[in-house]
Amino acid sequence: MSIKLQKLSSDTTIIKNYIKDLSFENLCDVNNQDFTENDLKISDNISAIFQTYNDNNFSVLLKYSCDCFFIKDKKRVFILEIDYFGLFKKNNMSNYSNDNLVKIGCILIFPTLKSIVEYMSNHGAPIKITLTEPDFNSIKA
């Protein structure tokens, strides 16, 4: 994370954050565990929804989805979808663009989303998912 983004988030308070929606389906046959990561393809996506509430409060809903399937026959292995919500307080919020506010919210709640996704895959999926930090500059309100 860049120093500029760290500075943006330094005076923002998380009021609350929680899992708004979580869906995980392991469709893999328990009798068929004879495959490697090279046999699988993972398609994932992350996006954000931004909303303001008053002069100092805003929210970000960080949406992550992951679809894993066998390369050979396109059969699904598992699906993971999570919506993670954060409500924030920021003084002088009107001095920031909506794009900067959504970046701030994402910076603050992404580490928790990351740990939830990695925990779910480590304990319920046939392979581990390790999320890398997205380019917060590309996430727009």
C-alpha cells in the first residue's frame, strides 16, 4: 500500500464492520481428491459499493466472489461469495472525493475480508486461496 493511501485512511474511524452475506459451496466429490492445483482454474472478482449517510459517515460494501473448476471438464469444485460491510466516520468528509472514500474504506476492511476468505478456503475447500491486496486505486465508487 502506498504512503499516500495510508495517509488517506489515517483519520478514519471504523464504526462497525461485519459479514453481510456469505455463501460457500464445496461441490467436490469427497471420493475424488486425486488432483493438484494445476488441474484447477480459479476465477475471482472483487468490487465495492459506496454509500454516504450524512456529513461524516459513509459505508463500503466489499464484494468478493471466487469460482473454482476443473480445467479438463469445466466441472465446478467450489464457489465462495462474501459481502463484507464497513461503516466509517471521517471528519471533513466533503474534502474527499467518493473514489478516495471508497479506497479508504477498502484499505481498512480488506485485511478482515482476506482473513475470512483464507480461513474458509483452508478449512472447507480442496485448495487454499491466498488473496493479494488489490490495486485500491482501481476501485471506484
